[in-house]
Amino acid sequence: MPDALSAPKPIDRTVVERLKAVVGPDGFIEDARDLKGYVRSWRDDWVGAVPLLVRPKTTAEVAALVKICAETGTRIVPQGGNTGLTGASQPHDDMSEIIVSAARMNQVREIDTANDTMTVEPGVVLKDIQRIAAEHDRLFPLSLGAEGSCQIGGNISTNAGGTQVLRYGNMRALVLGLEVVLANGEVWNGLRSLRKDNTGYDLKHLFIGAEGTLGIITAAVLRLFPLPSATETAWIAIESPKAGVELLGFLKARMGEQVSGFELIQRSVLDLVIEHIPGSEDPVAERYPWYVLAEVSGQGAPGSLAEPFTETLGAAAEAGLIADAAIATSGAQAAKFWQMREDMAEAQKRAGASVKHDVSVPVSRIPAFLDEAGAALEAAYPGITLVAFGHVGDGNMHYNPQAPANWSKEAYVAERENINRIVHDIVVAHGGSISAEHGVGRLRLEENMHYKSPVEIELMRTIKKALDPQNIMNPGKVIRL
């Protein structure tokens, strides 16, 4: 159930009609059959029910909708591409909320190549932003598996990360300004394209990663970068996570910020991809317990990084850090390597029951975390399959142990809370976070409350109550009041 300053209640029909009038006949969905795709998550079976989904086209329409909701105490679930992994964009099932979809707010308002910025509305699909930036010889570096359907407003609201955080940072580092409709319907125009602005609290950071609990993002100024003209990619076999961490330091020491991607992959997840994703095949001839997918990129003639990258990997092999490697000889082969990485979540979904964790620890502590978590889970659940992959360059691991072969899905899912506690206790003991890039939503709400300090919880509650005193903005997500 969502949090309650006042108890949730079904929305009065007169309110529904007022909201429909704001967006017009093409701007809403209310038939339960047509709402099915919006009230259910794609992976973890979060399902809710709403009487209405509205699709505004302008900031003014969003503001008008929120004013009605504030006046009537109607609760709002902001929604982008509905690709989230923690239930943040799914409503509850009590008909007390409406969904505000960003789908029709999909315009690129401005591209400023001299300032390396792009101003976009929240419904623009991430892959379209990448494409438009490339058409202007620029790079927007956020890249993740759902980029063909996720929307930038959701990426900002979850502070998305992806595969290039090592070099470019997550969404918090890629946003210069925001426009936000607040919980009372007022519009905060913070669409500044400045890299330096030292005039007080940096308000945009309240809304980045807030998962729609403080307001609705209606536009953003994004940072762009020079489009790399030279890129090299390699699938590297290693013996252990310790070797992977040491290899990361080795590459950075020799190639600096040109290291743009560094993914650590356990053999078990590669097996799942090969089994469940047609066309996948082992990148190297022999089996190894761990792999790294590494990429370097920069400016210069195409192919100009091939020699220094190859020499660096050769030196790493001589140092005992690499067991084998396949260096992509074409853009198509590099794309195939990366597609296998992006297919890992889908392969696990097809393989059966797993308990998923999106955690981060300091890079230096990744080997210890993996050793300790693996030993603890194998002791508690003999036959469990350990599955780990992720952005080791920034300390983020997707740690998703798969059910023992003789367990039913129902029996394994019933152990989720205990498995979470085993994994997250070890994460926190290493100074880590229980959510690195997926957010909190509903999935991690209680754990968030468990691991946050009382001071931190009270600070978060103070901010929530100050900006959303009626608790109408995505209640029951991120923080429990």
C-alpha cells in the first residue's frame, strides 16, 4: 500500500472528467484493456490498477493536471517508457492514483553544438537522443539495454547509469538543467545550460534520482561530448575478479580516460546467454571463470587506438592479468560483444527464477564482496547458481543468484527477503549501496528504510514533506513516511 498522510481512496468520477478535459480526447486512456501495458512491469510482476492514464503534450498541461490533483488529493504516478526494474512507475492496485505518461512530450527543443548541450522533453526515447547527437557529430554517452524504449525523463528520475559511467558519469553528471512541475502545479524553470552556477542550492539534484516523488520533470538540458572517432573493443578472459580489478588499474594507468567501458562478467551468465539468446557464441575458444568486456575510445583517425590497446593488453598478459582475449576486428564484431552484454538480463529472465541485486561497493572491494556473498549463499542454499555481471569500472555489480535446479520458482522467490539480507548485509559492510543505478521504487523500499541511518531517513522525509506535503507524487516509493 502507498504511504498515507490521508488514507488512499478511489478517485471520484468528476475528477477523472476534469483531468480528461485538460488533455483532450487524444490525451488519455481509461479502458482497462488498453491500460494493461501501463500498469504492469516488464520483469518483476508489479501490477496495479488506475481509472485513468493521461498523456499531456506540454508543460502547461502537466501543470494544469497537477493543480487539479493537488486540489482534490489525487495521487500521481509519473511514467516514462515503463522499463524500470523496481516498480517505481507502476501504480498500486487500489484505484487511488492516475498515471501521467510522458509519451507525447517527445520534442527536442534545442541543440547548441557550441555549448555541447541538447534541451529535450521527458518523453524522448534515449536511442533517439543518441542518434540526434551523432547527427550533429556529438555523443550522448548514456547507454543501457532498454535504450530503444526507455525515455529520458525516466532515466533522469532514476539517475540511470549504464556502460559508460566509468568515463562520463551517470545521469546526475549529464544533466545541466531541469524544468519541473512541482506538487502544487507550479513550474520551476531551471533550464540553465551552465557548467558553473554558484548561487545557492543546486535544486536540480533533488529531482534527479527522486523517481517522481518530488515533482514531474518536463524538460532537461543534457551535456554532449565530442563523438569518438576511434574505438577498440575486446572480450578478455581472466581467472578472477581480483585480476579484473587489477586489469582495470593497469588499463587506466596506460590509457587514461580513453577507457570508456569495463564490464566484469561471470561465466555462468555467459552460459545463460549462449543457451537462451539465439546467435550467441563464445567469444574465446576455451572456458574461463570470468571475463572482462573492455572498450577504449577517443579522438583521432579510425584505428589509431588499435596499436596502443593491443600493446597494453599484451603487457597485461605478460603481467599475468589476462588468460586470453579476442580483440574485435570490426565494428560488427564489437557490436556483437556489446549485444551479448546487453542480452544478459533477458537471458536470465528466460532461464527461470533469480533474485536480482543492483549493488555497488568501492572498486577495490569487489573481489571481497563476491567471495563473501558467494560463500554465504552457497552455504545457505546448496546448489544455487551464482550469477554476477556489471560495470566494475564504477563498482556496480548486478548480482543475481539463480535458483537451484530442483527448486520451484515459488519456493525460491519465497526466499527473496532472506537472500536480499545476506547479500545486502555484506554490501553495506563493505561501505556499499543496495541500489547503484536501478533506483528504489517499491522493490527496495523496505530495505532502504532498513539500511539508511535515522538521520538520513529524517532528512529525506523532511524534503519530501516540504515539496509534497499531501504526498500525492508517486507515494509509497523511495521513502516511507
